[in-house]
Amino acid sequence: MVPVWGKNMNMITIRLNQYSSEPIYEQLYGYIKSEITAGNYTFNTKLPSKRQLSAHLQCSQNTVQNAYHQLVAEGYVVSKPKSGFYVCKLDGIVSIPDKSVVSPDNSFSESSYRYDFSHNGVDRESFPFSTWRKLTNDIISEYDSDLLKTGNSQGDFNLRDSITKYLHNSRGVVCNPQQVIISSGTEFLMQLLIQLFDKNCVFALENPGYEKLNMIFKSNGSKFKALPLDESGMIPDALIKNKAEVVCITPSHQFPTGNIMPINRRIQLLNWANEKSERYIIEDDYDSEFKYSGKPIPSLQGLDSGGKVIYLGSLSKSLTPAIRISYMILPEELLKIYNKKLNFYICPVPTIEQKTFYRFINDGYFERHLNKMRNIYKKKRENLVTAIRQLLPDTEISGANVGLHLILKINNGMSESQLIKTAQNRGVKVYGISQFFLNNINKTRQSSLLLGFATLKEDEIFKAVHLLKLAWF
């Protein structure tokens, strides 16, 4: 029933539910508030007195009083002494168009996809929950109040020491624990690195490359150039031509092409860096643990004898992106600058997680987990390659036998957007290569897709590829 009122409101009629879990005064408050915001109770309209309304609704005056007082507190109603309660004037909220809203053609919800070839994430069924839980409980029991301290700004020393030994044995990295900086994600490490260099420093990014890097540099107002790659990776002559001083690369498994940088190109880049004191190389070794044939590719940092390579690593692929632990190895000269300019930063990773991961490495769990995951991911990749070769004619697979994704070129005459759309219509999410280009180079000519396989279950891979066959052929 809509109440009738003039300047003075006759009455408010609402059916109060005595048996609801919501208090009666909140029911009354909510009703009046909604009527005011809807414009049904206009500015300066006087509400019924507490005595009149309580008698009309057959509730206590305290109930009405509590509802009115809440409305006063939130600014919907004003109390005038010896007069009563009046509706306040509300300004209309201006609606700002949301530029981030995608068009209907791209508004396919995540829940609509049956299968997602995402390059982010890991095999969620294989995380060692019981081990991680046990180690966390042990850490809490052993350390007590130490866990409440902020700790070293560069991170827990025992963890840094364990990371040093692990990287030396697995990746050929040469460093000491003092050079290790622990943080919560590669993005945060890049923010620190930007502050280490002069504001006029020119960074060089791989093109195509990791799409977040240009966002990081843009948000920090840094100068950067997106440089094209050849089959061996970043081209030294392009660095010289563009007057770059710091280059960001993924030499052990280039993202997204999947190529491995050969030794000659690595040496060329090291020679380029050694020519001038301000030149450095940032090596992102993001998923190097997963090589499925032949020997592991040594890190570029292990070849560096001039202190020119900054090494970045994280747990996003080797364990899970949910545990925000990443690490950076700084050359000695940059470490001096870091200690002078940036050692006021507190390590953002919780002490409990740092000590748990230290135990996870030190007690041998990390190595066993990586061996297990190599077998799981190798089998998934083999299943994906087999399904593609059996079901998808006129396609080409590229990218080394390493990492958690591959590149698929489809020669059926469709553009990248058509490939993505037709796959979407079959309930399969695939990813175009063009999104990883930092400018318009080659974007319109792409007919290649990036297919990640880590998050898919083994029995889903063939089904997903079969749907792609129906979509494309």
C-alpha cells in the first residue's frame, strides 16, 4: 500500500515480520530509506511522530525511535527540535559511463566456458596441501613470537640462503644470500628495479612479450621501447639503435613465442651490456623448471662475469601463484645502490610463509614436488600435441619442449578474432598472440594462438581439442 501524504505525511504502512531474523527497527529503517531514495518521500516531508507510527504499526516507540535515529545518522532524515523528523534533500548521483564495459560480442562469461586453455595458473589438484599445512604448523610451534616481527627488509636469511643453493644447483646461478631480495610477485620487484635506475633510463621490452610490463613502466612514468625479436630473441643492434640501457628478456623460454635464446645471442647481449657501465640485463626465468627433454637450459646470469644480469624468479609456475613469493638476485653494484636508496622497504611476504617455504626447500619437498610436476605437465603437453596432430589439420605447433604453453598456428583462412570467437561459441577459451604485442606490429596478420595446458585435467584435453576441430574445420 502506497502511503498518502502532503507536506505532513499521514502515515507509513509497512507489514513488519515479527519472525524475521532481521530486527523490526531495521525493517522499518530499510523501508523508509528505500522510499526516500526512490523519490516517493520528497524533500522536507514530515514523518509521522514516533507515538503515532508505533500505534499504527503496533510496535514499541523504541523501535520507531531506533529506525529514525539510524536515518538521521546516515543523512536521510533531519530531526528538528520540538517539531519532528523531516526528509532531507538528496542530490542525484551522476552516472559516469564505464569505459571498461566490453561489447556484447566479447561479453562471454567465464562460467560459459567448458574448457580454458589459460596460460596462467597451475595444476590445482597437485598442490601439496598436507605437507604445506604440516610445515606451517611446525613453524608456528617452533618460532612463536618471532613470527610477529617484521624481519629483514630483504627477506628471511635462511630462505635467501636456501634459494641461493637451489638456484646454483638447478639453474647455474652464481650469487650469495646477501644479493637476494624477497618480494611478493615479479611486478613488485620490477617496481623496485625502476627506482634503482635513473629516471631517464630507457628500458627495452620484448615484442611480443609479457603484457603487464608495459603497464608497469607506463604507471611509473618510465621510458621504454618495445623492440621486435628474431628467432634468437632480442636483437643487440636494435638495442643500440634505440639507445636502450636496460633490457628485459625471458631467454630460457621466451614469452609468448616459447623460443630458447641460443648461446651466441646470449654472449652478444652480455657483450652489449659490458660495453657501458649503465647497461644491465633483467632475466625473467619465470617457468624454466619445466623442460621435458634434454638438459635444463642454464641461466644467463650463470654466464655473466661482469655483474650485468639481474635475475628474477617466482613460485607462480613452480608451486602456485597464490603464494606470493618471488625473488631477485642483484649484482653487487646494484646491491650497493639498493642498500643506500631502498632498504627502508619492508619485505611484503609474511614471515610465516617465508619460513614455511624455507623448510619446504630445505627438507627436500620442493625438489620432489618439481619432479612430480614435470611428469604431470610433460604428459599433459604430450596429450595436447597428440590431440592437435590427430584432430586439427593444417595447423603448426611451435615453441620449445619447455614451459606450460605452446603456440598453435591455424591455416584455415580465419583471422585471430574469428578463431577466438568460433572457439568461444563451442565453449572453449583460447588466447590470441596479438594481445602480447606492445604496439600494432603484426597484430592484424596473426592467425596464431597461445594454448596453456597446466590448469586443464588430462581427460579434458582431447575433449577440448575436439571442440576446436568442430569450431575451425
